[in-house]
Amino acid sequence: MTRSLSGRATLITVALLCFASCRSEDPLRADCAVPRGGLPPAQSLEAVLSIRAHAYWPEEFPVGIDVISLENAVVRARCDEGVLARSRLRRAIALLAAYGKLGERYSNEIDALGIDVGLIEDKVRQLHPVTFPILRENPVLLEVVVVNLLPELMTLDSGKKLTTACDWRQEVPAHVPSSGTSVKVHTSVSVAHSLDDVAESLDPQRWDNCGTFWDPPEKAAYLLTGRTSTNLPIEDPNPPPHGDSYSRRELYEYFGCGVKGCDTSFENYLSVLLRRVPDTTQTPPTEKLLVTYGLANNGWVRGRIGSIDPVGVEIDSGHMRVWEQSNRRMIYAYKNVRFDSAAANGMAQAILLYSELAAQLGEMACCLKSP
């Protein structure tokens, strides 16, 4: 009897030791191996693009969509500590919660990102008891609801709230329809920052500081004094201060993202304008901001999108309007892009990248990164 009990105890001890040390770790909660200062911008962009693709197309990706695994993307989003990482984390959770219809899919991934999806569902039910069944079946609207409630609902492991210095709210869904003839972007957010801060951040000169799609070159957006005889840009050595008004100017732009999910690059010359004018609709009068842009004469240089190389840009135009409302700065953005290829205008990769660009508006509006 003693020998039997001793043997059984040994087996139990071995089993417990093996459970503690031999079991495989949950890959979604793998140890973070992130450089000091956070992920490089390209890796952050690859992660959010991949999460967006998995949310949009859970069963099978359309032709041309090649992204990293959802598991790897979630680990990057969870571990990133770089500039605006918490804002990207917030957007990732909202995407998975909305398109996973509050836990039917992606509950483990959402939990790994720091919150139980059941808490999200309970809060949405509480705030929208009548329209909850409609919201649950409409991921575009549900994403807006979830992304706006997350800052106060979620506490990170560090004990800090998800709220950051970038206090943005989604005011209307980002809408990126493609008719097969062009890609259009409509979106609106609000921020708590001053108009001075927003103007500085949204100045086209700062697109390469405040948006991840202009990140690859050291200088991917700057005002010009002209072009050389071989059509090379001549940078203005004394550009206007960021956020100050300036009349129509020519801007060199390199828009690119050589990562999975966005194998794309465009080189353009744009005609841009930034104007700050009195807003007489307010009492007392305040100030409003208008930024417009469009292809300059002979503005397209070169471009490619996915397997379509080269691809020409026939239209690249848009505007951003900023005004004050309820002590916040309201921002509306519109963009219209038309390629010279019907296949490019309708391809899923174009929809994916411009959807992510629209979703970054709040982050761009309050980034205030150093040039």
C-alpha cells in the first residue's frame, strides 16, 4: 500500500510539474519582443491592415489580399508601445468586436488585447437597448459605437485607461465605396485639441509625420518652389510654418506602404491649399480650417498597386474641413481617387488601404509628432 501511494504521488507530482512547465503557451499572449519606443511604423501598419482584412473577410480573402496571420497581428497590436499605439489598439478591438458580432468570432483575440467582449456587449445593450438588434447586424455602425465607448470602458494591464492625449471620437462611419470607376472616402471625427494643433497636424506638409502611409522615405511630403527640367522636385527651403494659412502651392508626395496588405506606392505632385478663416456661424465668431488638394498639372509621376504595375492616377483630390462644435473640433474628410485601370479601382487591396487611411483621421488630427 505504501509503495502504491508513493508511486501515485510521484505520478501526480510529475503531472503537475509538466502542466506548469510543459504546456504550450497561448500564442496570443506570447512575450513581447518590441524595440524600445514601439514597433517601427511599417510593422504597426502591417498589423492594423491585417486585423482589418481578417475582420472584413473572415472566411476567405479576395484575390490580391495577402496579410500576416491574425495571431501575429494581435500580438503586435497588444505589445506595441509606440506613438499612438493605444489608439491603434482601440481601433483593432472595435473592428474585431463589430465584425465578429460581439463574440461570435474573435473573442479570444479581443480578450488577448485586454478586454472581455462580454463587457462590450453589455455596454452596447445598456446604451442602445432599442436599436441593439439592428446594431449587432450592422458592423459598420457597431464599430463606431464600440470605438467610442472603449476609452472609458477599458483599463490596460498598467492600470491606465485607454484614453490618451489623442482624444478623438468617430462621428460618422468611415465610408469607402468603390464603383469600379473610382474610390471615394468619406469620414468624420472630432477631437478635443485646439484648432492650432489640428491645423498643424493636418497641414499637407506634415502628412509624412502624422500618417503611416507616407512613412517609408525620410521626406515624403513637402512644399516646392518648382521642378527641375527633368521633373524632379525642388524643395522650398523656407516653407510657411505648419498650420499657417498659405495660398495654393505645389507639394511633392510619396504615398507608399511596402508591407503585407498594402503593396502600393504612388509618387505625385499635388496642388494644395490651407486656409484659416473666421467662422461667422458661431457666436462669438471662431475660426475654421479648410485644406484642399488635387493633382497638379502633369502631377502623376509613377505608381503601382499590388500586381498592377504601373498604374496611373487620373484623379487624386479631396478636402478636409474643421470647425468648432460643443467645445470640440469637428473634422470632415473627403477623398476621391481614380486610377487608369478599372481593375485597380475595384480591387480589394485599394478598399483595404483607403479604409485604413480613413480610420487614421483621428490619429492624424492630433499626432503632433516632431518633424
